[in-house]
Amino acid sequence: MSKRCVKIGNKTVGEGYPCFIIAEIGINHNGSVKLAKQMIDIAKTTGCDAVKFQKRTVDVVYTKEELARERKSIFGNTNGDLKYGLEFGEKEYKEIDTYCKEKGIMWFASCWDEDSVDFIEKFDVPCYKIASASLTDDNLLKYTKSKGKPILLSTGMSTMEQIKHAVSILGEENLILFHCTSTYPSNTAEINLRAIETFRKEFSCPIGYSGHERGVTPSILAVALGACAVERHITVDRTNWGSDQAASLEMAGLYHMVRDIRQVPDLLGDGIKTVYQREIPIIEKLRRKG
């Protein structure tokens, strides 16, 4: 089955093109634009193609009962204190938009509700991400699709039937489908990278990988298995407060992941067995016959 390519900004994502690498800042900024900028710097310095945030209209996404639930955090004693504390508004996103343009790196967001799509649309982002938690939200899928931009869809917590249904709504023409396991961090037995091969057989859009593992090996193997895009959470310090920090990469880990992913095409080669020029003197030195 032929695979379509998807254009995101000035990058083409698909088989035969360099892996599109997304550094997810998500909510690891802990409500601080200064911290977000530090992570943008990390993403740019290590060679990532884009950074991603998360956007929610808190009182739409969560019920009053959920927001009132007791949950101690750096912002207060309820889940509402936490959710509102983590949410950037227009002032913060204007600053982020300007900073990313200055640094020459794309940014976009996972939008968890229709109002958030409208909010992020004001910044003319190059694409939208739909989080695993939103895969079964048909109305949000349709509304995001109505903006006419590429969509990146994560598939954690989802059955193949649910994924096929979501893809039938979004269409495959302007879609990148990400294999994902929604545990933070993921255990080795939960990562199931062969699902990438299953997706490549089932769907005619580019396949990506959104990883929450410890370390970088699964993300590199994902590219060797055919993932055209990789998304990983990043952080300034994994010991920082926050639920996603433990499944995130600091600068050194991100650097090694990006470096090794970029080497995958050369490592895989063209599959034609050959004798390389640099092997010839070794033949003369070591081989007794033939």
C-alpha cells in the first residue's frame, strides 16, 4: 500500500523523508513561560523540528465535581487549582509564538475541546494534535478537521475498532497516525512497537510514534520499524514537580535520541549486500583464500 506524505510547515513527513521529531513541552512548563522558553531552547539546540503544548478550556473539559476534587499541588489543594494553574492564556501564547518564530522552530498544540481549537487557530499553527484521550470525541475530531490543517492523532488507550472509526472521520489524506501507550512512564512490555507495522499495513497515511518510555531505545527502534514522526515529552529537570516529568527527556537524552534517529536511514542502508572499499585492505590482510 502506497503511503501518502503530509506537509507540516516547511517539512514533509512520510516514508523517504527525515523523521519529523516533536518535543512535547505539554504541561511540563508548570505554568511558567520562562520554563517553557528553556524547553524551546532545548528542542531547538538538539535539532527537533517542532515543540508541542496542550490547550484546554478547563471548565469545559472537566466537570465541577472533578475540579473540586482534593488534589494537592504547587498551585493549591484541588484539581481545579492544578488545572487552572497549568493553563496558559493569550498573553502567554503570544509570547511563546513570538519566541518560537525568533528561534526558527514550529509550535502547535493538542486541543482538548472546540474552544481550544479556536484559541490556537488564532496563531495560525501548522497542524493540530489530537490526544489519545480525545480519540473517541467525534465532535472534536470533526471540528479540528474543519480547520483544514494536518492532524496528528495519538492512539493510546484505544482499540483498533476505535482507531479505525476515528480515521474514518478524519480521513487519511492529511493525517499522521501515532502509535502510543498512555502509561507514564511505560513499562517495556506495554510499548508494543510492532503495532507500528500493523498500522503501516492497515492505513495509507504516515505512521508515527508517541513514546512515554524511560530512555530512548524504543523511540529509535520505532523509526527503524517505519515511524515517520516521533514525539517525546521533554523537561528541564526530571525531578521537577509534575505528573509527566518522569516520562520526559532532559537535554542530554533528547540530544542522543535525535542524533540516533537521524542515523537510522544510514544504519538500515539499501539492503544490497556489497563489499565496501574500506573492507578491501582488510580482505588483503586477513583472508587466506579467495
